[in-house]
Amino acid sequence: MSDPVEIVDEKGSFRLIRDRESGRHAIVEARDDKVYTVHPRERAAEPDTPEGMARLVEPDGWQDPAEARAKFAEITREGEELAKEIW
């Protein structure tokens, strides 16, 4: 049985993932063997496994690929800018 999700892109702690069944995408953050949602008010966590990533974004965290890729680019760009300011 194949994993329910695959990592499409990864920058820093952020990952763009794809649901193998639907082809939809989502963004998660991976730290300390856990994955987290990127929603500021809801920081749910799951184990850093394909199944954990799938549970984390179910049922309504999936987006169409273009929308998710644009959001991923924005999040990673903001993260890089913040790191430059901090360091």
C-alpha cells in the first residue's frame, strides 16, 4: 500500500504535500518529528509520517494545486525575510 500523501516541495520547515488520491495540495510545517498546521489560530500536530500529514489536513485543509503552490511561495518567502531580519 502506498503512502496517502507525498512531499512535492520543501523549504526550511515548510512542506507542500499532495494527496495521492485526489491530487489536491496542502502546506504543513515539520519540526521535532511532528507536523503542524500553518493556521495561526489552530496549531494542531501529528507525527511526522505520511499518515500523520494526511490526518492533519483532513477533512478541509486541501486546496487546488495552483492555490496551494502560491500560498507555499508566499509563506516561504515571508519566512526567509523574517530570518534575515532576526539574524
